[in-house]
Amino acid sequence: MIKKLIELAQLVNGNAAGDEKLEITGVADLESAGAGDITFLTNARQTAALTATKASAAVVPLAVQDAPLAIIRVQDPYLAIAQIHNFFVYQPFSATGVHPT
């Protein structure tokens, strides 16, 4: 599934900064994120960690003003990344029927 950064920002009631049309394909932590992934930062004092990540975007606290990648500013980064993660992994239930035995 692919979503644009602005769509994810709307999902979590956040403010997107940077390339709003950036396509996001998954969620990963700072260290293992790659192109197309969104990651998160919970402490505004640790924004230097964003320079080392290979993620395309990050969810950050409202206090973060500048970042070396596209960001979504939110009140609660933990909640926002959980909502985004749930969005990417959600699989609708599909009843396959009754087993013949």
C-alpha cells in the first residue's frame, strides 16, 4: 500500500512539512528505515538522530521545527506512529466459509 505524506498527516491530525506528495510505503524504526519508510522521533532534543536515518519521512513532536527530511508534526508521536502502522498492516476480515468436516 502506498500513501502520500499529506494523507498520513490528515490521518493523525498532524502538520506535514516538506514534500507533501512524498509516497510512503511502510513504517520502520530510525535505524532500519529505508527509502519509502516513515519513522518517528519522540524527543525534540534528539533531532540530530534524523540525519542518520535513511527513512523518507518522520513523525516528530510539535516542538521540532527543522528536519533534514519530510516530517509530520504531532502532539503525541507514539500515538501517531501507532495509527500509521495500523493503517499499513490492517487486513479486512474475509470469511472463507465453513470447513466441510
